[in-house]
Amino acid sequence: MKMLSLEQELKGNAYPGRGIVIGKTKDGKKAAIAYFIMGRSENSRNRVFVEDGEGIRTQAFDPSKLSDPSLIIYAPVRVLGNKTIVTNGDQTDTIYDLMGEQKKTFEQALRTREFEPDAPNYTPRISGILQIEDGNYNYKMSILKSNNGNPDACNRYTFAYSNPIAGEGHFIHTYMGDGNPLPSFEGEPKLVDIPNDMDAFGDMVWNSLNADNKVSLFIRFIDIETGNYETKIYNKNV
């Protein structure tokens, strides 16, 4: 697979929707995560990321303008032991609860969910999970989507990356671009480059997102040897 420039992928798409990037830094020392949200409506744009324990949650920037919290207020990131879960919806809690309490797998937990009920878009649910243990690192990504816009069927795809290569990451997002209805992401996660510098990485992603549509961005680098992490949050509403 050809490696793509994450910067160019973002600059070339005015509305990728919500996106997850997971990979390994160029020096091979850290796991890297990026999660961003965008919005076209006032309700979607009226959000910020806030820290919540070891993870984050979305929160209304102006509570008086919050018209429908059902698909926009959730915890995108939660930590379960040596696993970090990142998703674009409340399936974060589904994965956290079923993997923790019932010892289900990532895939089994997501079998209980499907795409979002926001006709006619039927927005895909995208999810990722990273596991770091004894200096070893692997991750998985998932997308649950309607069958080419037909809500009668849910297509489920999981991509697993064992011992990821230094400097490489994968990028999955909800929409191929703007439209009405919004066209769902197609294919497997895109191979993209991951640098060593977290601040430079975060700034590049944030500055490459469409200025009108971007809302918030979460960046985390996790030391693969120690499990220690650094986090950075960007919010358009400040």
C-alpha cells in the first residue's frame, strides 16, 4: 500500500467528518493517536473536548444551544488497563464495558452495535483499540457501515496491525467527502506517516482540517516501554 501524506489527505477533503489515526512514531518509541471531530450544523459545532480521567469526553460549549445530545455527546477515549479505546460515538462505552466486565473481544463488543441511526447519512461507527504490554504494541481499527446506504444491512470490517512499523500509521474517517447524503468511507484504513514530535503532529492535523468545519482534536503519544503518555487537546471553541 502506498504511504499517503496525512496533511494532504486532510487538506484535500473539506468534510472527512470524524477521523481516527493510530500508529507508531518514526523512532519506534511511542504509540500515536489522533481523533478529530467536525460539524456542519450549529449543534455539531457547539462542542469541545474535555479531559475525563484518563480519557476525554465531548461537552457542549454553550449548553443553551444544545438541541440534541444523542449522537454528539459521548466519551471518545477511555482507558481499560493497558488498552486505550478511541471511537466516534458511545460505542466507546460498549467496548469498555463488554471487554472489562464480560471479557468479550473488541470484535464481539462491536457485534452488538451498528452504524448511527441518522438517516439518510447512516454515519459509520469507527473505532480503534491499542494494547501495550511488556514493550509490545498492536492495534485494531473497525468500521460499521450501512450497505451502500441501505440500512437493512450492516457491513462490519476489522483491521488488525501487529507489531506496527515505526513511522507508519493508519487513518480511517466517516465520510469520503461532503455531500447530501454524506458518502460513507470506503476501503481499508489509509497508510499515513507518523512523526516523532507530538506538538508538530497535532499542529499539522489541526491546521490541515477545514477551518469552517473543524471542531476539536485529541492527540496522545504513549511510551511503549513505560505506558506513560502525553495528551494535547485542540478546541475551536475556547
